[in-house]
Amino acid sequence: MKRRHPGKIHNYTRQIQGCHYFLSPAEGSHKIYMTADRDGVNCQDCILLKDEAGTAQYHIEAIEHYGDSPTLWTALLVRR
């Protein structure tokens, strides 16, 4: 039986929203869209972002990479 390896964790807590990444609301109270330019980000990975309480962890539910720039992507994130 093949085991699935857990996804990577990408730490954006030291990045600046609006400069290094962009967030927009999605349907559902715990979901957001994130657009960023970083290589190696895939579905099932986790994203760490700063919030009022410190650090929030999000799971990448879906991701779309842009064809003309393979490091540029938009992902649907679900808060854990």
C-alpha cells in the first residue's frame, strides 16, 4: 500500500500582504483566495499567514498555476 506524504508547509508570516501575496474573500467563512508568486506550492500543502491572534494555518483545497509563469498561482485556502 502506497502512503501519501503530507504536503509542504509554506510560511508567509514574514511576507507583506499586498506586496508578496494578495488575499480575496471566497464563499464560506473560513475560505479565502490567495495569489502569490512562489515555486513549489501545490494542492494539499499548507500556508501559514499572520492574523490578529498570531499565526493562522490554511490548507490548499485547490490551486491554479498560470501557464505563462509556472511560479504564479491562485489557490483556494481553507482555515484549519
